[in-house]
Amino acid sequence: MELTKRKSGQILEKKYCQSCGESVLASIRKCPKCGSKDIGLTANIEYIPKDEYKSSRTSQNEPKSSPPSSNTYSNSSSQPYPSDNSSSFVSNLFEIGGGALVMIIFFGFGIVQVVSGYIGIEHEFGAGWAFFAIVLFLMLRISLPLMIGMYLCAANVWGWHWFYALLFTAPTLVFLIPGMIAAMIDTMRK
């Protein structure tokens, strides 16, 4: 048991947080650093991070199958959380903003499809029909005219082979066909 001396001359007992290794006064019931209520008399030389500690506390009956991870750090470290140099830029990108990046790419591809649908219908049938297809798509969620326009734009305006033009239109077909089948089944049930 470690004792510390106050300015007033009082000697106070020190205890240690079993979660983060922080030394705390004996009268404190909750660690000010990590919020853990697990306070003990001895300090762990090496301790596990808070998340791993919580998961090990919930499954005390199960033996630990893996040795401590490389993220463990000792109480004598000057940094509260050591930097992990083993992670790459790509993994950090996906951890931080991967979902946002995928969302931006998804919406960008959708905008390209809508614009190409407009261009394809305008090239084949005129601007009035292209505007009408956009209105159908935005107001009534009918995307079949725009899909036809996407195919026509890729095949006739951009000069792609018919198979590649169909692949360009395919992501929309993947969502359209199950919806049409579900609508037909729903009308048959009624």
C-alpha cells in the first residue's frame, strides 16, 4: 500500500484503478480518468485498454484465448494512449470517413446516371420527353424511362458496345426488378 503526504501533513492511502492504472486517492470510488469503479490496492504494471477490460470482465468464466494485444501499454508510459504506427492510411480512411466516401461515390454515380438518361432521351426523342422523364422520376419515382435513356446515351451518344451500355444501366435494374416483382405479388394478394 502506497502512502502520500498532503501539504497539511496528513498521510493518505493511495489506490489504483484496475482499468487504466491511474493512481487515485483511497476515498475516491470512481476513477477520474476512465470512469471505472474498479479500484484496487495494487497497481498493475501492465494493463489492458478499457474496452478490452470491459469485455474480459463480462466474460470472467471464459478463459482468454489470445495473448494481450499489441495495444497494451504500461503505467510508466508518459503518453496516456500510445500511437499505433502499424495502421495504414487506407484503414484510417475507412475507419474515419469510409462511409461518407462510399456515400459520395454512390450519389455521384446516381447523378451521372440521371444526367445520362436525360441526354439519351433528349438525343433520341427530344428535350420535351427528356424533361417529362425527369419529372416522372422525381415526382412519381418511375425510373424506367431514365433507364432506357441511360442505355441509349451510353450506346448511341457515347458509342459504347451494347453489353457495356447494359452494364452501365444494370445497377438501376438490380433495384428495379425486385421492386416490380414485389408490386406484382402485392397486387395478386389483394
